[in-house]
Amino acid sequence: MFDTDPTGAPRRPRRWFPVVTAFALLATAIGIPPVSAHTPIQDGRPHATPATALYVADPDLSQVAYQNMAGQDRFWVSMDLTAGQGLFLQLGTPDLEWLAGYTPALAVVGPGLARDPLPFRVPARLGGVHRVPSNATPEFFDEIFTGTQSNIWATETFVAPTTGRYHVVAFDPPNRDGKLWLAIGRREQFGFKDIWTYHDTLTDVRAFHEVSDQPLPPLPALLEFLSLLVRLFNPTRPA
């Protein structure tokens, strides 16, 4: 069936709609949200200082930054919070042999906080410091949508004591390079763009976890097939 545009002329049929429907029905059938749990927000830049912090416009939305910490010891992310607003935070590392003993940490900097000790200086103008407790033993996490494994070092829902600009800082142990991921927010938001970009997301996440040369498990393989099928029927990348 054809739609019509405002002039009354028939539009081209939405050939990708059955594929999108199949993708959504698959996720519904297995009882979990489609694609990875978080929307990737990394941009390849270091964001090693408060002035160059990666700004998150919607901190309630489920998002993740995959950050290579080689040559830097801090990764800054900023967002605006209102008093009483909760901010879900999670810090993890890929489960890799060469990262054994690599234990990053997490802190929140902002107005209305006390000043917990940190191994680096925080400008007084940014406010106080809340250090997020780290797990003595990391929690193993098997991410079924990408076929990757991680160790989770910290999980917390931080509540802003007052309205203002807050910074989340992930930092390395002294004299040790590594890589980490920082997840922010809980609200899942799924749409056509997520289907279209799943192939790219899968490729990038598996490269970050250094498993690109390993076979895909059944679920990521199926989702990648559907993502590529959507691109075939609708090759124009969504904005």
C-alpha cells in the first residue's frame, strides 16, 4: 500500500517497515530491549580536563562512552542536573587478560557536595567531590547483544543535592594505561536509527573489547543481519 505526500502524489512504499517490525518483535519475544543497553556517545577525543569534558545533554537517557585511557589518566563527562534528580552511573572495563589488575575509579564533582579525597586536584570553582565506592571484586557482565564481556567496578545512582553543572570523572590507577567504559542513565529509547546503526555499534564495541576476530554469537549475528537488511532496503543513513 502507498502513502501520499502533501501534494497527493503517491510515496514510495515503506519497504523497510516489515524488517523494522520483525526486529522489534524479536526483541519483544525474548523479553529484553533491542540492541545494546546503552547508546554510544564516544567521539574519539580524550576529554581529559574539566574544560574539555564530554557534555551529556540528556543524562536520564541510557548512554555509554568507551574510552581508551592510553596517555591520559582522567576522563571527564559533564551534565546539568536539578536538585533531587537521580543520575545512574556504572563504570566497567573489558574482560581482557592484559587488563588484569587494572582498577579504574569514579567520582562526581559538583555543587553542594563535600570534598572527598582524590589523587588529583579538582578546581574549587567546580564544587565538592563525591567518590563513588568501587567493588573490591568486580562484577562480571556478559553483554548478550554484542557478545562481549566486561568487569563492572562501580554502580550507583547519584542524587544531585542542588541544581547545577556536575562532572563525572573516571580515573586510572597511577602509572597504568588501560581502557574503560562509563555508562550514564537508565531510560531506554529505541527507534529506526538504532536498527540502522546496529552494525556500526556492534563493530566498534567488539573492537573495543578486542573480540573482532571471534565468531558472533547467535543473537548478535541475527541482529546484525537485520541491521544490514534495513540498510539494503533504506540505504540513506538517518540523521
